[in-house]
Amino acid sequence: QVQLVESGGGLVQAGGSLRLSCAASGRTFSDYAMAWFRQAPGKEREFVARISRSGLNTHYTDSLKGRCTISRDNTNNTVYLQMNSLKPKDTAVYYCTAAATSSREYVPANVTDYPSWGQGTQVTVSS
């Protein structure tokens, strides 16, 4: 499986921005659709954004649509999550995940479709 390491989390005031990064290794990065999920204390892990192998097909959770952008650099084996206008309810551990797909445009939608996970990076938004 591909190994994933997230970075870029931290403490930010409401209205601020963060850019999360996820570095992949161990496999051919461009063979994997990528996604970000998040988990707040006491809550289930929830979908944030996902991107196809080509980078052309992206999806976002409604609560972050317009406030975040997922992108990938297949040359540098990294996926990014740019988050703007952050709110206290965005506070969570953010996880990067990967799923090998045969199609360059198909992006799995369910958390159970993703077998490879990073260790997570904490995002805390203060009011």
C-alpha cells in the first residue's frame, strides 16, 4: 500500500486559512485517487474532498464547498487541501487517504473504499 504523511495543520483563528499537504510514497502516486476526510472529537469520520488520478475530477462536502480546494501534484507525489474562511466547526483531525483505481477519472465516494490512510493532522480553529 501507499504510505501517506500529512502536514500543515495547526491553530488558526476563525476566518483564517490553512493548506494541508499529504506526501505519498511506496507506490506510483498517479495510480491513486486521493481524498481528505476529517474527524472531530466524538464524531464519525466524514468526507471532506476527493480528487481523481488526473486531478480533473473533484468533489467536496457541502459544508466546505466554496471554502476549500483539493489539488494534486503527480510529479511531487503530493495532494493538497487549501482551506479558507475557516470556522470553529472545521476543527478536527484531517486525514489523507488513497484508493487505487483503474480509471483516471473515477473517484471512490465511501470511506470504506479507501484502504490507505495517513496518521492525520490536527486543525484547530478558534473563535
